Amino acid sequence: MRPTGPLHVGHLVGALENWVSLQGSYECYFAIVDWHALTTEYSDPSAIRGYVREVALDWLSAGIDAERSTVFVQSAVPEHAELHLLLSMIVPLPWLERVPTYKEQREQLQDKDLNTYGFLGYPLLQAADILAYRAEAVPVGEDQVPHVELCREVARRFNHHYGAVFPEPQALLTPTPRVPGLDGRKMSKSYGNAIFLSESHAAIEDKLLHRMVTDPARKRRHDPGNPDLCPVFDHHEVFSPPSTVEWAAGGCRTAGIGCRDCKQALLERYRERLDPIRERRGLLVSKPGAVDEILRRGAERARASAAETLREVRSAIGIA
Ligand code: SF4
């Protein structure tokens, strides 16, 4: 995950909760990829270091267990950079140019000059992140599947030239439920419409009750509404049990409930879901140096594994 800001509830249901459960069935490596953050933030990297810490806190509070899994920062494991360099010798340029997110992101982020090798090589650095641990599987959303496909092709090409060193990793598709932001657009820190995991209940209450949009056609309490056009209802579908979802849909369509009642019910679900996360975060923050120590130990474990891979890679290529 790139450290480009604090994590929001979309990250929680779209990735983190899945990662927490994967820990029960896989040996997991979770990397905060600060070099990847540089690909778009190179002109002002001043915030990256702070975000690394925030992301680590968010992960650990959400239930990533540093005893069971390896949690580390990419730049603390220079083997990623060496493997990226070696893979760059064999990857044909068109393979990188045709990755769909390369074109899309250059069009979307027009305020940034992304005409750099780092940005073009982003999916190759990702391949190095994965192959350094000879990973068998990578949990991703639909949009990242082409990146895993590229990684498989790079592994195949390496094995073809130098002998079988890498397994071809599979994409473990993660369903990403729709969690719109307060204004109904995609939830994102840059849109200023996100609900963050690190926020207090009072701050979330204020956002939900005063800023979150509802079905625009439901202007007065006695107007029936359409839950399918309301972001609050999308959140109920993700965070509430079926009985509450049914209550909200029926009450909305018949004007049996007001939007405030509907939002209050959602707020309670948020409290249930986020209180344990807040509690773990409080404990971590109360122990000075705890997060740094977890990341240090994680980097040590990650380096041991990646160094072993790199020894094999160098020997396969035949360079010291
Ligand atoms: S009652 Fe609920 S679902 Fe209907 S418009 Fe209001 S907030 Fe949205």
C-alpha cells in the first residue's frame, strides 16, 4: 500500500479486513511502499515519512498482526531496488507502456509531470516487491489484475532466460464493495470526502449528520425517497446487518423514517466497527517507539527472505 495519506473506511472494507482474515491461511508480507509513493510525489516528498507511520498505525489497529505477518517499509529492504534493476534488463518497454493504469493515471493526474521512468516502471517495481518473496498469491482489486499479470510474464521471462527461480503469482481477487464518499463521489482523501479510521466518533458524527448527502429528491421529511440514489444507503449495505438495511430501504421509500434516523442508525454501526480499532490505536500510541520497533523487526524478517531470493537470482544470472 502506498503511504499517501491516512486510511479511510473504504480501505477497511476493500482491503484491510480481507488481509486480516488472510493471515489465518497464508504466510503474509505487508509492505508500506514508500518508493512507490515517490513516483507521483517526487516533487514534494515531505509528507511521505509521516504517512508511513499513519498507515502502519492504521494497519495494526485494524488487526494486522505483526507477530504472525511480516509488516515492513519498502525502502528498508534495498533488495527490492536491486531486483527491480535486474528485472528492468529483461522487460520489454511495450509491456510497461500497455499497462492500463499507466495511461489512465497520466490523464487523471495532469497537474503532475509523470513523464518519468519511475512512473513507467511502477508496475515493474511492484513485480520486484512480489517476486522478492517468491509470493504465490497477491490480494488485489480488479484494477490491479493487469499488474499481477505483468508480474507473471516477467517471472516467466526471467525463468526462461536464467532457469526456474520464481513461481508465477496468482491474483487473489478481493471484492471491493461500493463505499462512496460524503458527497457521493468515490471516497478519497484528495476529494475531502473521506471518513478516516483514525477519526473520533464525534468527528464522524459531525460528518455523517451534517455533510453526507442523501437522495436529492427527498427534500422534506414526508417526501418518500429512493435509497438506490443515496450514499447513506450504500454505507448501510456495507456496514449494517440485513434487518437494518431492510428497515432503511422500507422506511425511506414510504417516508416512514427521516434521513436523520437513517444516519443515526448508520452511526451506531460505525461505532461498533471502529471502536475496537480506536482502542488498539490508543494502546499503540501510548507506547513510545512501539510502531518503529514493529517496522524494524518486520524489515529484518523481510530482508532475510528477500536476500535469500537475491542470492539465487544473482547466481542464476551468473553475476557476483
Ligand atoms: S432515508 Fe436514508 S436512504 Fe433514504 S434518502 Fe434519507 S438517508 Fe438516504
